[in-house]
Amino acid sequence: MEIKLTTSEIRTILQGCQYTLQLVGSSRDYRKIQSLEHFSTSNDVVLNDAFSILGEIVDAIEQVEQFSQQGESSHGT
């Protein structure tokens, strides 16, 4: 089964995920957990890294959209 999403929907979902991660990361309980010495991940990543990565992906999608729109407008002339 393939889910069909528009580029706009994909961007909105990713931005929503970013917002959710930001909410979790700003909670006192999460900050407490992350500060514990036993808290570790296999790649030493933290929640803020995931937030940043999603931001980079959203930026890349927007760049592709801008490039595509520029290409379409140059073909129309």
C-alpha cells in the first residue's frame, strides 16, 4: 500500500514532527532524563539533533520546490 502525499503535505507533517520534538525537548522531565549519565544513544544523538535534521529536510524540500518553480517559469518563456 502506497500513501500518496503532496509535497506540501509532506512538509507540513515534517514541520509538525519538529514542533512535537520541540515540545518534548522543552519538557522538564525529558531534560532531566537526557541529563542522566545513563542516557545514551548508539550514535550519541539527542532530541535536538532530530529536530535539526528535520529542519534540514524541510529546507531541502523547499529548495527543490523553488528550483522546480524556476524551471517551470523559464520553460514558459
